[in-house]
Amino acid sequence: MEGHPDTLLCFSLYLQSLGHTVMSARTMTEALAKWPQAQYDVFISELRLPDGDGWELLEHLHVSRLVYTLAFTSLGMPADRARSQVAGYRHHLLKPICLQRIDAALQEAAHEIASR
């Protein structure tokens, strides 16, 4: 989930280059429409979306705790981080996006998923 089209495209291409299958959405409405037919191990979302926010989206999706969740955002205040944790995000990563942090979070997700 990312509201900015160019950022969404670049991020999707990066994840695909790592071998991941990617389903993307620009808005909360689009994500809600795609969610029922999708199977996810990892859910990544921007917190500021054109028609809502990533915290609200996670609540609407009723994401299982088995799905590894990552929030990307420019919202870095302690209250924002706490809200992400309460919402169910495993990591609250600040923009600009650092590829090493993404890679580390994805490796952590892969390890956790493999250990189930």
C-alpha cells in the first residue's frame, strides 16, 4: 500500500527483484477490494493514504497475527509508533525508505514464517 504512484511502482519492482510476489494498491478502498482474494505472508502499508490511513486499514482488513505487517511513514512521533504497535504493525519504518531496513524486516518475516 502506497498512495504515491511512482513510489509504489519502484517499491513493487524492488520487492519483485528479490523474488517476492507483489499485489499493490494505492488506496484503502483498492486494498479492501483486493484483500479477500489475496494470500499474504507480509503486508506493507504507508500510514497516510489518499482515502484513510494504514492504521484504519489494518483494522478493516482483520489481518491475522500470522501475517507479518510493516508500516512505512513519515509519521515518526512516539505516539505514531505506539499507535502502529497497537494496530498490529510489527515494524514502524520511517521514510525515506532504507532498503537495508526493509531487507532486515523481510528476513525477519521469512525466518518467523519458516519456523511456524
